[in-house]
Amino acid sequence: MSDNCIFCKIIRGDFGTEFVYETENTVVFNDINPAAPVHMLVCPKVHVESLNELEDTALMSELLQTVKAVTKKVGLKAYKTQINTGKEAGQEVFHLHIHVLGGWNK
Ligand code: 5GP
Ligand code: ZN
């Protein structure tokens, strides 16, 4: 948990954000500024700044399993995933997250 991290606050429940899906170590919520009809963010519950800081291979696996489970849950057969790593690559929130975009032809 990082006191200055907006995603840690969301994950802690500070804003009452609805979780689309949740596992022991991961959580999924909708992006506030969607770039597709469905735009979800898959995050570890623990604060990890970016993919570069992710050492836990079990958590890495759980994040991808969550992508599969949540897309199945919301009925997305086709979707794009994106991980922005580093400011120059467009990362704005420094809590690791996988963008899941889809819903064009659900
Ligand atoms: P990044 O650019 O770091 O890869 O992506 C950050 C994403 O988080 C952006 O798509 C942005 O719209 C989203 N975002 C930023 N602040 C909030 C927030 O407070 N709530 C939610 N649900 N999404 C946010
Ligand atoms: Zn965080």
C-alpha cells in the first residue's frame, strides 16, 4: 500500500469503486476514461510500480488468469491488452495495471 497511489486507494475501497472481478491477489475495475466500449484495468492488490518491479512470477500468472476470467465473465471473446511501462511509454499511474480493451463487436 502506497499512501500517494490512487489505485491503492481504489483497491482499499476509499472511493467505493465497483470491482468487475476480484481474486485473492488481483482486482479489476473499469477505467474512468474508457478508450473502448469496454475498458477495464487489471491490477495486483499489492503496490507494484510497474512491470519492471514485478518479481513475483505467481502474481504475474494470476494477473493473466484474471484477464482470462474477467473477459469470460463480461462476455468478451476478442480484446486487446496493454501494459504501459514508464513515463515515456505513457504510464501515468505508477501502480501496475493491464489495460483490457474490447466490446466493439461483442
Ligand atoms: P496508464 O496511462 O498509467 O497506463 O493508465 C492509467 C489509466 O488509469 C488511464 O487509462 C486512466 O483513464 C485511468 N485512471 C486514472 N485515474 C483513475 C481513477 O481514479 N479511476 C479509474 N477507474 N481509472 C483511472
Ligand atoms: Zn498502488
